[in-house]
Amino acid sequence: MARQGVSLVKLILRNKEFEVKPGMTLLSSLQKVNVLPESIIATRNGEMILEDEILKDGDVVKLIAVISGG
Amino acid sequence: MKCRKCGEKASVNMRQHKLALCKEHYLEWVPEQTERFIEKYEMFSHDEKILVAVSGGKDSLSLWDILIRLGYQADGLYIGLGIDAGINYSGESHRLADEFANEHNLKLHVVDIEKEYGQPIPVLSEISRRGHGKPCAVCGLTKRHVMNRIARDLGYDVLATGHNLDDEAAVLFGNTLSWSGDYLLRQGPVLPSADGLARKVKPLCRFYEREMTAYALLRGIEYIYEECPFAEGSTSIYYKEILNQLENDRPGAKLTFYLRFLEARQSGLFAERNDSTLHLHPCTNCGQPTSAPGLCSFCRMIEKVADKESIVSNL
């Protein structure tokens, strides 16, 4: 949960949600929450973003899993 | 990160190629590369009729989209497996395949396994007791059988599947761990036609799974995002995760693994066994080739299911 007065960045992967501090790159954020960049595509407001993108206060980043199999 | 072609903001970065592209140039690049692979591996020509195996997933729908954009004659084949698992998995996959076909005015053949063979895949698997409690073995066997039957019966020159490089690298990894020589010998972008077997091709075999997801998203293709409920915990996903860890540390590792394998195979690293028992015979029921005289594996499985059902109904 976000603390009062502090805005965080939300990362959503399937039914999991993670929160990281703003100001980090997407790559650092993924490393922080232990998600392999190779296994996802990140979108913000419906646009794809890359690993060097700086995540800002209140950003909601949807992580789309790319692995399928069977 | 900037697009290498126009300098605008990039949408996709491919570290293994040291190439970043914007949406517009990425959507041009993928079909161009696909055409290059089709020609390089001599998969098919513009005069041939292609049957695309369409599951409703990102790879197969993207493949169909790309082939049509490149001007190929490509029809689709959807196989209804009857997997529900509380999420209407097959129903939703079918809807998406159908929707894609309708939107693009394409022909989609549909084979419903339950209608044709009496039971959906999970039940066929349960009754036949193949596959150690998971329906994946029966699913694979059934799909191979049906795809080949439809391609052959409806006069298609070639059967195209949406296997991407991660699929291929995971299979290669598994076959290498067990040194499955026969499988390694047969793995490649093209499996030539043989008596009763349609030519099989994998035009996306050099694209990473991540690249195909990016293509589907950027092109606006609606695909089934939910994983097949039975794929959870599968070996192929486990191998893909391991390979992605490698790729993360060493960009290009997956591509090199696969391409060097193809080169090694081409240069004769894996020799064909000189074994007269490896001749194929037509199945006495369906006519498809099988390694032993009599019924093929698929027809044996269906016969077993029918026998067990008749025993139950006579009780």
C-alpha cells in the first residue's frame, strides 16, 4: 500500500502487484521486484516502454508476460 | 532509446541485434525478416497453398497476419481441443481465431475434437491414460494428426506453425540434455514432406517470443493472453525461463544456441540412422504414416478410448 503523501509506481504482472519508488528506470524497477526483463513487455497508458524509461510518481506499468508453452 | 531508422522514440529494443525500432519501423521490419527466413530456408513460394495452424495465441495469429501482408495464400486451421478449466480456454481461443479471420476476410477451417472423436482432449487423455496425468501428450499427438490430415485432405502444399525461437530453443535444450539424436536430426525450420506427411514450416523460428508479443501488441492483434491451464509448471516453460536467464546475462545466447545448432546439423553433426526398421507404413485405419505396421499412435489411442467406453456402457 502507498503511504500517505508518498506516490509510488505500481507494476502489475498478471494477478500480482508490486510498488517501487519513482525516479528509477524500468530496468532497475524490474530488478528490484525480481522480474526478468526478457520475460515481459512493459506498457504504460497503453504504450510500450523500454528499460531506460524513468518511472514517475503515480505511474501504473502493466507487465505483459511473453512466455507461453505446453 | 531512439529508433535506428528514424531517430524517433523506440518501442522495441532487441539487444541480440543491437537494434531498437519505433512502432512504424518495427511493424515493417518483422514481415521483411519473415520473408527473408521463408526464402533462406526455402519454406514455400507465392504459388503454393499454405495452411496456418491457428490457436488464437499471439504467435499463430501474428504469423497469419504477416503471411497475408506478404501476399501469400494462407488459410487457417483451428483445432477445438475442448479445454475449459473454468476459464473457457478453448471457447475464447476459438472466438479470437474466428474474429481475426472474419476481420481480414480469411478462410478458417475448424475441427472440433469432441465432435469428431467423441471426447475433448482432457477426457481422451484421462481414458487413454497417456501422458502421466497431464493431457499435453494426447494434445500434441492429436494436433499433429489433425493438422496433417487437413493439410493432406484439402490439398495444401505446406503446413505453417507459429513456433518462435524460444519454442525452438526450449525443445533443443531438452533434446540436448537427453541427447535425443533422432529428434535433434529432425528439428529445424522446415520438415520436408514425406509419403503421407505434409511439409511443415516455422517461419517465425528466428524471432524471440518477446518480439512476437511486441508484434501482436503493436499491430493490435487480439490474442488469448491466458496460458493453457495445463501448461502451468510444464518442462518447456521451465526451459524457457532458464534460457531467458541466460539471455538476460548474455544477450544473443538463445539465438546463437539455435543458429549454431542448425549449422552443426547442416554440416552433418547428427547422422541419419541406417536402420531398415525406420521405414514408415500407412496406418491401416487412417492411412497416415506410422513407424510400425498396423494402427498409428493416434488411431490406437482412439481405439483404446472407444474400447473403454464400450466396456463402461455395457456394465
